Amino acid sequence: MDAVSERQKHVENFLREAFSNITDQYGQKLPIVPALPNLVQVTLNYESPIAERFRFLGESARAMAIRWIISSMFPEANLETLTEHNRKCQDPGRISKSIFGQMQLKRSLGIPAHSNLFDAYIGVLYHFFGMPAVRGFIEPSVKEIISNPTTVRTLKPGFKPVPNQDPKSQIRDVLTLTGGNIQIDIQGAENSMWQATVICQLVQSGTIFSHSRVGPSKQKAATAACYDILEYLHNHVDIRTQLMIPNCDTSQVHRLNIPESEWCKVIGNVKTIVDNKVALGNHPNKANWVHLPATDDQEETIRQLQLLLLGNGNPTNEIQSTRTGHFDTSIFGRPQP
């Protein structure tokens, strides 16, 4: 047996044992054997075309299973409470880290707890066994997240700017809950100033929006832009609600139309650049998206943010394409070309 076949056999044996312990909501263990070839395939290459197709299926199945679990846990809860619990569970990285940690995936196979692999697994389970298997796979971790008091505490800041808290950190905390994305581009501007452009999604596959500020330092410009976004979305619930809708058109970056009267006042003559040009074509590398799951190592998260804010050169990035939905674009300025 060559090294490749031996590796594949080792992965298969591990997955057979790991997934055979999963039970559906009726307590029945999964007959996992029919799904093993696909589980092995996506494990060994979670960026392959077949893994991407299973991940596409798994993203929706995960979202539906989470809502099913929450509805079962809180049968008498109102919509606001159910929605709040659902937002706690929108970060696939947090759920996958819990599940893969229990499976000891990295220790046994040397494979990191990647959320793409997690959603691919869910897609395979749904394809072969349906929603009960998906629920059985994620339910213990979802319940743990919902019942964790630290999760409840992190909900309190919301979008309202918190005194003495860095707005960049606050946006990170918000996106941890919603499963969104943020990217901050820093460029040199005239008169020894710096321009910071914040590109943001509040939820995965949600509308992508941006806001830019210019200031005497990278930090001040980025801080002003993040503060403006927080304050604006806190004061305009209707716009925030629109931006929380998933499955929207992500082919363009929309400038958030924040009136001058709502700009924050920052020491150092920080001002807004209204006619910024954030073009989708200038973002060819989606690896530079900073996804902010709650359970990622905090030092690594801070390091990535520092690279974006203080790093060498101007990063190039891509906004990931997703399914198209409907969105009221009148709340934005003119879409950026």
C-alpha cells in the first residue's frame, strides 16, 4: 500500500468511528458507511469542486438546523428572543471548533478546524441522511453556545458606540455574533494624511457596504470610519435590518450614505471622503477577508487586524460571490463601480 492509499485508509477509519457516534433527534446512530467516500474526499481536499458543492448545500442546512434546534429549545419564545439566540450561533467557526475539538480532528489527522470543511461535512450528512442527521451533528455545540453566559454578555454592546472602547474592536465583537466580515484598506492621502476604507458585511452573503475617512494617522482614520458605521447603524434600525438580510447581491460594494451631520468628531481634523472608489475588481484575493469567529485565537485575530491597519503596502482583496437576493439600495449612495 502506497503512502496516499495508506493516508486515505487512515482518514476513512477515523471518520467511520467519529461519525458513527452521531445520533439523530430520535437517538438512532447514523449508518455512516454510504457517506464515507464523500466524507473522505472533502476531508483530504476541502477546496475541491465536490467539497464546494457540498459546502453550498451545508451552509443552508446548517442555518435551518440551528433554527430548528432553537425553536425546539424555546417553544414559547417570541420572535425577538428566537432571533437573538439565532444570532449567537451564526459563526460557523465557533461551532466547528467545538465539534472538531471533541472529534480531535487536528490531533488525529493534522487537519485544522476549518469552517469550510465543517459546512462540507454538513452538506454530505444532509445529502445522505437529511436534516435529522445535521441536527444531531451540531445540536450539542449549538446548545452549549446558547447557554453560555459569556455569549449573552457579548450581545450587550450592540451597535451603539461604547465609551472607552475601540470602535474597531466593537465592530469585531458585533461581527463575531452575526458571522459577518470586515476589511479595512489603508492608503496614503494628500497632505501626509491617511485614508481608511472599511468594507463590511453584517452577515454572510449579506449586502457589502463601505465607508471611508481621512485622518492624520492610520489608526485615527480607521477608528473614525468604524465609529461612524456603529453610530449610523445604531440610530437607523431600518437600514441595519436591511443589512442583516442574507442572500443579497454581492456583485457591488455600496457606499453607506452617512450624512455629514452624523460624522463623528475626532481630534486631528479627520474628515470623510464621499467620492471614494472601492471597486470590486480591486479585490482579487478573498484570503484577505478578515472573518472574525468568536473562538479564533485572539492573538491571531489581532495580528491580522494589525496587518490590515499597519501592514506593508495596500492589501488587495475580493468580495466573495454569493447567491443573489433582493435589497433596497436606496439607503446607499451610488454603487461604486
